[in-house]
Amino acid sequence: MPARRPFAAHRHPMATIAALIVLAATFLAGCDLMVPTATPRPSRFVATPEPPEATPVEIDEVPTLRPEPAGDGPDLVDGANALADLDSYRVSVESRGLVPATPPNGTVKMASTLVQGTDPAAEFTMTGVDGFAGGRLQAIVIGDEAWLKEGSAGWAKSPGGAADFDAAFTTLSPIDLATAFESLSPGLHKLASERRNGQPSVHYRATAADDATKLAGLTTGAADAWLAADDGHLVGMVIDGTWDVDGTPTAVFLDIEVSGINDRANTIASPR
């Protein structure tokens, strides 16, 4: 089993999803590197002299720990981090108000499959994203190789391999999406035990009527989270309401659904 990802720094929800698009666009531009160019790359060694050796300084500080949730619900980031202990799973994401869409104010959808362990692989498809042909973007990463497909164009292999696109999959992951809204955790309260995406789960909810939820930035509406009853991994999360985006009340919708846990059907093949 892969080790759990360490806690990531807090990231603005819009920046989290938008970063994926920027990274994908960078990847597309990188495909042009397959065309030979006469312009030599500057040498960092020549351009930047080696800095003098620094004197070691003892730092008498302890890491800052994330605060424990104040409600009777779990931490959203802990639930998302627990996905790292699975062999494989599928994720679907729908969002409005968090990233430019086509048509304007439309829904951006993302579907992905992740295989972890000794032979990692991942693939995703995004639709409704402004800035891409037909609003569609697909990517596949298998081991050290990666491919991208925009709109109806053919597949393009990344000259830099999987390393060129690792960050994009990280941004898309439920771990980072949950981290973007982790401030809602103090307002989560247990509702009931129920099944979600075919999994026995515990349902939690935070509403704007709770001061802790308003303080987090959700001024109207509610946030719901479902965590697996056995190991606590994230099963689903729905946020529907008004979120404070840089001081501006913005209507947002985010639906994350995790399914196909350790399903043998979670296989990823290179594009033909």
C-alpha cells in the first residue's frame, strides 16, 4: 500500500480546480517540444553562480498542527487522505461557480480512475471546461508515460512523461478538493448511517445556520459529507450554497463521488 500523502497547504477552492486547467494547458504547450528548435536552453550553472555555503542554524520550532474539528464529525482532509490506502477507485466531480465553464455558468464535469500501488496509473476526462476545444480534455498516465487529448484531436504523448502531469492529477484528487474546503470540518455534525455509492457510510452535514460554517465561508446552503463506515475514507461530498470567494458571495456547487473501491474493472490502457 502507498504511504498516505502528508497534509497539503490550504488552497483556495477556485484556485485548486483552476490550477488543473493551467497545468493541462502547460502540458499541451509542452507537446510542442517534440518539434526541434534552434534556440539553446540557458545553463543554470552558468547563469547563476553557486551561492556560498550557508551556516547551519538550529530552528527550535515545532510543526503547526491542524486544529481538531469542533463538531461531532470527522476531518474532511483525513477522510480524503484515507483514499491513499486503497488499491484503486473511481471519482466523479461536478462543479459550478468554481471554474470558467462553457457555456458560461455551465457545469464542469470530471471523471477519473486511479490505480495505486507498485504499478500506478490514472486517467481522467473533463467536459464543459472553458478554454479547451469543445470544452473537453482527457489524460492518461501509466507508470512513467503520459498522454493528453483535447477536444476531437488525437492523443499526444508527453515528451516529459508522467512527471509533466503528476501535479494535474494531484490537483484533481479528492484530497486536494477536500483540503480546499477543510475549514468546513468544524461545522460537520453526524446525521445518519446510510449507503452511498454502494458503500456503508456515515452521513455528516454542515449548514449555514451554524456559526462555524459561516465563519468558514459558506454563508447560505449546506455541505454534506459521507465517509466509509469501516475505514473512514471519503465516499462523497456535496457543497451547494453561497461561498465567500475573495470577499465576494458566489453561488457554488461541488459534488464529489467516490466509487468502484478496489474494483478489478479499474484498469487503464494506453491510447491506441
